[in-house]
Amino acid sequence: MAQSKPPLTILLASPRGFCAGVDRAIQIVERAIERYGRPVYVRHEIVHNRYVVESLEAKGAIFVDELDEVPDDRPVVFSAHGVPKSVPAEAGRRKLLY
């Protein structure tokens, strides 16, 4: 005869929030918008959360896939997930604010 397992209990933390790295990444984009004005370009989504991305877009962030989409006179923020060394090297060569 099969033994029944005890019921599974799931506990949800409240409130649930972002990790410190995600909070920091969001603050960096928001501060860049405050400091430099709209638009501020962000290479790739800063976090994997469409609500955060849409909120930042409404504030003036423009998300791009590559640096060649960023005008020379605008600041760019890199993804919180890191970038290859070639990306900041290219940004430096173009004298972008990053």
C-alpha cells in the first residue's frame, strides 16, 4: 500500500522585492534620467521584468540592442547582467557617457 505524503506548505514572503543589484540598476537609470534628461539609452533590458522596463520607458529610458543605436551625445547604461569588454571599449572610443 502506498504511503501518502504530508501536504505541501508554501510560504510567500511579503512584501517581495528585488535583490540589491536590481534595485541599484533601476536607481542608476532613474538617476541618469534626472541628471541628463530624456532620453537615456539602456543597452538591453536592465532587468528581466516588463513592468520595470515599461515604467523606465515612461520616464525616458530607451532600450536598445546595440551601441550603434545610441546617438553620440546621449548617455548609455549597460545591463545589470554585465557586458562583454568590447562594449565599454566601444563606448569609450565613441566618447559616450556610461
